[in-house]
Amino acid sequence: MAAPVRSMNNPSGITCNTTSFQKKSRSKLVSIPGTRPSVQNGQLLVSTGVTSLDYVIGGGLAVGTLLLIEEDRYDSYSRMLLKYFLAEGVVCGHKLFVASAQDHPDDILQELPAPILDDVTSPQPVQEQAQSSDPDSADDMKIAWRYQNLPKVQTALASSSRFGHYYDVSKTMSPDMRQASKCHTFYLAEQPPVESTATSSMGEAYTDLLKTIQQVIHQQGFDGSAPQSKVRNVLRLGLHSLGSTLWGDDLCCRENPIQSHGLTTFLYALRALLRSSLSVAMVTVPSHLIQSRVLMGRITRLSDTAIALESFRGSEKETNPLYKDYHGLLHVRQVPHLNCLVCEVPDTKDLAFKLKRKQFTIEVGHTTAMATPSPPLPSPALPSPPSASLTNR
């Protein structure tokens, strides 16, 4: 019988049945409140503030991407989606950046809807009711016992770890909650004139806006390429009504605008800046005023996700009985292709939105099924195939 072979690593010569199985370490994803990884591609997602819209675009808005919203004719619902987006950032503790050339960003922030947080209670009125009631009453004790161990004051940001919240558009967010989130603003009318040293195809307004966004990203620690010692957070960019004449564009004035590359160059640079930072942007564009459809197609392709809001207000569809349950249609122009070959496609393209008394929702419309289908086109007559006889041998 051969003696066991001894070596320096195994001096006893005893053979052990060991396996090569090793515990797989978990993926090191950035843990930020109000975010979650995508089940399709692992991309870090944030909520748009409208849970039904998150479902339509594939579960949420990916960090480092750009969402384009084609405004409705009166800029009512697109402005509301922008306020939902910013309100979700306040509740989750994200940093905000609001840019506008029409309304002051402070006015937009004052119109943010109030969140509906079911896990945040205000037990003080119930406690006062229990103290003033008869102690022998069993019904009062059943109501008040659950609040005995709760603190008297609870902040509404206690549920910021959740993904997606609900909001009441009939109420505005409290100033204390709104001021708890740090916000950077850019109002074009208050910006000092910039001396252009070099010729830029973006124009002065877009150049100044892009430089301001770059400064906020680099100075506030949102640059993902450089190591940061601070706690990671997400920067939400809300850019209102880009492409209008207030930004110095002539896209809405003529079919062949002179400054046709201003907005497209800005979106190209902004998209590259978002890719290397913990930032996400929502941009609204008055597409119904842009006369060149070719230029609007370029703007859509320069965004990651693009949706359009078609409001029924002021149109024939407002009195059409087929659309009586809705306030407009939602069109998905483009969905992102991130870290995968197949993008997330909505289940149906028949989407409609409506504004209830307290909430903005997106639903599957039933206008296609209710509409009278057109008769099918007659198909050309095809020659009959030659007959053949089969014989079993």
C-alpha cells in the first residue's frame, strides 16, 4: 500500500473532501432613500411621483437619464407632472434643481402637492380627546391605547424609504416640509448677462443653464466619477418649458428656425452630464408650438424616455362621449434601452389620464374598444393552388 504523500501545505498527508463553493457576495448598489434597483437591468430607479406613470415607463425613472414631456396645449397637466416629480424629491430627501424662464421657481415650489402618508399619524388630537373623556368609557380607551407609546411629534419624512408616494393635489405641501429639502433655482430673468467669449450653438441662456447645472453637480457631490466622502444622494432636475421663445429660441416662431441646434445641443450635453452623475432630469417642451416635426423628432431621440400629453380641453374630444371619463390621452414616444437589448414596452398604447378631485392618475383607456371599427380592406384574389393527389404506397 502506497504511503500518503506529504507536502509543505499538508504535512499530515490526510486528504480532505473540500468543495470549491464560495458564497457569492451581494452586488454593491448605492443605497439611497427613495430608490430601488430595476428588476430588468439593475439600474437604480427613482419614482416620478405618479405610481401609474412609473408602471408605464418600466418601474420608474433611471438615475442618470432624461425624461422628456411634451406639454399639453395649456401647460396644465405637464406642469402638474413636474410638481409631482419635485414633490417626490422633497419627501424622499433628494436635492432639487428647478429652472424656468416663465414662472419663478419659488412659485412652482410653493404649488407642490401635499403628500398622503398613511404611516404618519397625528395622535395629538386623539390623546386630547382621550384625556377629556370619561376614563371608565371602554370605547375611548380602545381608540387611545395604540397611541400611548408613540411620540407626540412625527415628521412626514419618516416614510422616505418607500418607493413612490401618493399626493393630494387639492392641498399644497407645508412650508416646513418644503424647506427641509435643499433646492437650487435658476430663473432666467434674474441671471446676469454672460459675456460670450466663444461662439456657441446653444445660445447664452442654455449655456448659462448648463454651466449652473455643472457647478451644482460637481460642488454638491453628485459627480459619480469622482470619489465623494459625503453621503450619496440624488439630484432631481426640473427644467420647465425649454424651447419656448422666453429661452431665446425661435423654434416656435418659424418652420425653419435659425437657432435650430440650440435646444438639441443642450440636451446632448445635458444627457452626457447625467450619465456620469447621480442626477435625473425631467424636461418639459411645448411641442405643439414647434412647427418643424423633423426637429421635434431629434429632440425626442436625444432623450431617454419621452411621453406626450394630449389634453381634451378646447378640442372636439372634450364633448365626445367616448372620452367623457378622461381629461386627455398619454402617448409613449420613447422608452429607454439601458444595459439590455430589449426595452420595457407598455402592455397597451391606449393610455389616458384624468384628474380626480385629489389625484392625477393614468389608466388604460377604453376608447379603442368603444370606437366603431372601420371595414377591412378587400384583399386581392389569389389564384387557387393546383390540386394534387396523394397515394399511400
